[in-house]
Amino acid sequence: MAPLSLRTERLLIRDWTAEDAEAAFRIYGNPEVAVWLAPVMQRVGDPKAMRSVLDAWIEAAPNLAPPTGRWAMVRRADDELVGGLGLRLLPPYEEDIEIRWQVRQDQWGKGYATEGARALIGWAFSQDVDEIFAVARSSNSRAVATARRLGMEWVGETTKYYGLLLQVFRLRRADFDGPVPPPS
């Protein structure tokens, strides 16, 4: 897959680089962020381990079927890495695509997750995807609120994904009110 570069009013969504390790560790190494990543991902222990994680993501990227992947979310005003985004197949890994977002704790509440996810969803819909899902623990009020701000519809609770009781949200292409770029 070709490198992804999406611009929003405040953000650049781009492929991860190995040089992002220190800044990424501030996200994925933070216990307040990492608690919501499990069981998909555990808290990263140190910057060296974060570099190994990024190296693995970078190596895997060309082998992922579009539109799945992982991307960095960078604030355009100062080139500061503020979060990460991902699209992945939900278990049992056949067809349902999940959008995931992680934002650095000191950047919570600034709308970056919603802004970045909206752009990524628009791009995913240009890649022959008809619907996108988000899952969150009911106690993760920030993730639930972000899913709702994205216009996602609550479709119920399930333990089908990841062995946890999760709230499931869905957004269909026909219900998406953001821009969908032309297919690449």
C-alpha cells in the first residue's frame, strides 16, 4: 500500500517512522492510555521497546490489506505527535473493520481523536468499505463520546470481540457526513 498522508485543519495523519519512538512512548507507555488498549496491545515499557513496536508496525504495513493499518497523528502547527490511529479487522478477522484512536494524555479533550478519526474514516470509505465499527468498554467514557461525535450508531454490547464486554458502534458510508476523497 502506498504511504498515507491525510491533512485536516489541525492534523497530519501519516505513516509511522522509527524516529517517532520517543514521542510514541509518551502515548503507548502511559498507563492512563494503555489501560484502554488491552488486550489488543499492552503498555509499552520503555522507548527502546517502543522503537521495536514501531519497527514491527512499519515492517508489517506493506502486507496489510487496505484499508487496514496504523498511522501517526501529528499536529500541523508544531509537528508534535499527539496520537495514533488504526484500522484493523475485528475478531474473528474476516470482515468487520474497527477504527481505533489513541491520544497523548496531555492532549485529551482537544478534539484530536474526533478530527483524525473523521479523516481516516472518510479515506476508508474511499477504499470500498461500507461500514466502520468502534468498540469500547462502557467505562471508557472518552471513547464512547468520541464514537458518538463521529456520528457512530450504538448497536449493542457484545463479548464477541477480544473476550471483553464492549459497547459496539457502527458508521455506514451512507450516514457519514464528512468528506470522502476520490478512490486512489
